[in-house]
Amino acid sequence: MMLQKMRDNTQSLGFKILVGVIIVVLALFGFGAFNFFVDTDPEVATVGSRDITESMVAVETERARNRLLAELGENADPSLLDPVRLRGQVVEQLVGNAVMGEAAMELNLAVPKSTVDKTLTSNPSFHVNGKFDKDLYVRLLTQMGYQPANFRERVGEEMAIGQLQTAINETATLPRWQVREVAALLNQRRDVAWLPLTQSTFAAKAEVTEEEIQNHYADNRIDYRTEDTLDLSYVVLSASDLADDPKIEVTDDELQTAYADELKALAQNEQRYASHILLRATDERDDAATLKFATELREKAVAGEDFAALAKEHSDDPGSAASGGELGAAGRGVYDPAFEKALFAMQEGDLSEPVKSQFGYHLIRLTQIEKPAEPTFEVKREELTALLRETKAKDLFVDSVRQMDSLAFEENTSLEGVAKEFGLKIESVVGIVKGTSDGLFANQALKDTAFSEEVVEKGFNSKAVEYEDNKALVLRVRTRHEPQDRPLEEVRAQVVATLRNEKADAAIELAAADGLTKLEAGDSVDSVAVATGAQWQTAAGTSRSHVGVPEAVLKKAFELPINRSSSEFNRSIARVDLEDGQALVVVTAVKDGDIEAMTEQEADSLERYFVSRVGELEFTALYRTVEDDAGVSRRDQVSAAQVE
């Protein structure tokens, strides 16, 4: 009935009119016409007059993703990138760019198109053989999802924003009196004393009764149990074990190829002794005149004039001119590329035509070629055979580990099959614990495998674990020693030490609180020391980077406020936590730093640093102002808070 009703409806006049309209629309606008009445690019955020759309976010997110993967390398795992976080970061970046774009527009900042074009055409990413290539430019932009016109506009705006930021940073100033205040604070010196109240001191005084020992042991028996311990059997396979495997064959062709590669590598160690004359263009001698002069000097040298004398008289290289242009010996990768190309194309005794480098024009004389001795194939045969077998063993190792893993799974209650297949010895170890272990099983991956449910609870072989380069291991449990209660007498010393430490902590807390109260009330430091049984430590003229004062004490000493309301300095007092207890801290004198005592270089460096910080703060303030004026509304699900 339903199908019949649909068939009847398709014969109606209304349906035929609808079909006619659809055909006309498709003919005029194509299938994209269906999107004509639908908003397919919703806004994610709006900044002033600028909309950030879903498509913009999608494109920029993909670009950011590709950049990150490229930075991580070819073996990067894309699944490690959090798409939600990445998208949120991109949205915030687009918002930031839009805010600064609004600032540039409000200030009528713009970069001439000719300057943008010059910047783009000089970018080596778009060059082929040192020249701008339009086809490469368009192709790279297309790959990145840009249209050339849009990209040009974007680069222009980014350059304008960069100029704005540079202008703010470079015009930032810091009054000299503020520099003096900064220097006074940073270079301040303080006389510091601290009273260390440590566990070792207070624990030695703590008294522990037998009743306390018995009660603590009864309440905390589980803390004194033996550890879960395993006795293991295991087999180890390494790539070196496979080097003599009969499956590995080394052919004469492979040896000859390896020998040829060795000779190529040796050739790279070739040393060339050369001399040169360098001529630089100057205000009085332009490039063309410099080239002409170089040619004239070459003709003189060819005619028999002494090259060294010409170099001493005319070379613009002060480092070699005095020695007749001698450069000594050098291999590849030392000189300018153009210089090197010419040098290594020459024969011993040759004199080059003028060679242009980034430094000027060179006349190069190759005086000697020193090549490393080339061993014969027969001399290298044994060594190359061993190297090739080692390389092939590493490849075979990968397959062998898979086979090892498969055998361990198939015969999961014994290591005999794995050992027999690879000719391995079954080894054993006792007393492996989850905590710190020595030797092979100090490796955390191996310990985790040993204590896995499959191995410990079910008694199966482990999987094959690669724990070092080209080494893998399969293990199983021979004996498990489950945790057992240890008698009190065996752990008595440990119980007593724990109780003493607990009492020491309580005594330290009481002594620190009481000592601080007394110091604040005006008691002398000596009386406080006598009451606690500790001894004051002192450091006069301490700087913020002083070595020898506990870090927590030093930090607190320079955090303490200074009372300058009276002519006599009042001591400042505090207490801090130490790694092994607490300390009372007293600052007894303060001397401000003096900028005049700094070297000129130190003072200039200090001023430059804080001027740059002022510039950063001013730029941030401008950004916040423009952001508030333009108004930023986000409709994306990922907020700035989530990004953070």
C-alpha cells in the first residue's frame, strides 16, 4: 500500500513541478545549490568585525597537526595528539591574531604590497636553483590549504602586526631611578641566621617505651610484612647470538658493495692544502671592478709572479694574507659552499678562475691533496663480513623475537621449547621484588612483566620483552614467596626508629612554634637556642644566589618584610619547613644593592632586560585594551580554560 501511494504521488502535477524546479536549479547552480539556503560554515568566535568560522578552525587545526607531526619525526604516532586540546589552542590563536588585526586596522597600519611581495619572493622555501618559482609557490600554498591572494593578505597583516609589536618593544623605557630601585632590590644583601630543628637531633632525644612498641607493631603489622618476592627462570636472546646463524649468508656482491661504500667514506676524509687571495668589493671598487682585478692578479700568477707575494700585497683576508694566503689542510664541510665546490674540482697545482663566495672573490691555488690509505678488498673482507652478518642478525632478530613470543605463548608452562629453538641457556634469579632490584631486573619493564597477572597468578610464560637494543627476554616464575608477617624482634629496630621519628616531628613542631613566639616577643636568639637544644647557623652579607644556605631558608629570608620606619633596623622572623624538619629564620641586617657598584656591562644588561619586560607588558596591555574594545565572543565548545 505504501509503495503504491508513493507511485501515485509521483504522477501528480505538484510532484512534476517540483522535479522541474530541481532540474533548473541544478542546471544553473550545480549540486552546491543545496547549500545555498543552508549556513554550512558556522561561526566559532567573533572579534569585532571579524568572524572565525568552523572551516577556518578546521584548516588551521590540520595545519597545526601536520606541523607537530613533522616536528616529532616520521615515526610519530598521530594518536598521541589530543584533538580537543589542539583545536582549542588553534581557536585561541585565531582569536589572538584577529585581536591584533583589529589593532593594526584601528591604527591604520599596513605594509605596502611591494614589500610583502619582496618578502615572499625572497623566501628560500619558494626558490628553485636560487630563484623564486611561481609554480612551486602556488603548489606549496595549495598543499597548505591557502589561496595565493588570501595568503598574501595574511602575510601583509602579520607583518603589520609584527611592526606594531616591534615599535612597542623598541620604544619602551624605564626611568633611571627605577633601574636603581631594581638594582637595589636584586643585589640586596642580608645577614641571615637560622636555627635548624632536624629529625636527627630530636629523634636521638626521643624515648620509646615497650608498651608503645607493642601497640605500634600490633596496629601496623602489615607495614612490617616481607615483600612479595619471585624466583624466576628466563632466557635471553640477543642479535649477537644470531650472527652465526646458518640462515645468514653474505655474498661476494654484498661484500664488494660494502667495500665500495667504505672507499667512498674514506674519500670524504680527503684533506686538501690550499692558498687563496680574497678580494672584497668596496665603496671605491664595485663588484665588477673587483672581478676584473681578480682576473688581472690571476694572469700575473699564471705568468710566473709569486702567488704568495701577490696574496701578501693584495688579499683582503687578514688571517691568511700575512702567510702568503696559506689556509692549511681542510676536508669537506669547512669552507663556503662555492669555495669548496671549486677547491674539490681542482687538480693538485691548479689555480682557479675567480670564485665568488659570500665573502668576495677568491683565487684558489691547490697545493697538495692528502688522501687516506685505501686498504685492499682482501684486507677488509673479514671485517666487512662480520659487519654484514651483524647487520643481517639485527634484521633476523626482529623476526626471531616474534617467533620467540609465539613459542612462549604456545608452550606457556615451560621455557624448554624457546631455549631449544634458539639454542639458549635457561638462567635463573632469586629474590626479585617490586621495589629496588639490582642487575638485569633493575629494569622496570622486566619487573612489571614478572609481576603481571599472566605470569604471577596464572603461572604462564611472559611475552617476549625487548628491554635493550637488540635484546629480548622471556621469563616465568619458579617460586613465589608471598608476603609473610615478620616477628616483632626481627623488626624491632625499624619500629623504634619509626616511633622516634614520629615523636621528633611532634617535638619539632612544638619547639618551632614556641621559639617563634619567644622571638616575636623579643627574647634573645641565645635563649631560644638553649631551649631547643639546637645551634644557630649564620651567613653575613647573603645574596639571593648564596651557596651554603638551605634553599628554603634563603627564599624565606628574602621574602621577609623590612621595617624601615625607624632608624634602627628591627629583625624579621619566620619559620620554614626543611627536608628533615623545620628552621627558625632571622634577618638581622639588610644592605641594598648599589647600581654604581655594578660594571657598566652588568648595569646595561639589567636595564635591557627590564626594558624588554616593560615592552612585553605594554604590548599585553594594548592587546587587552583592543580585546575589550572590539569585544570577543566565543561560541566554540572548547574554551580558553579548557586549553589551559
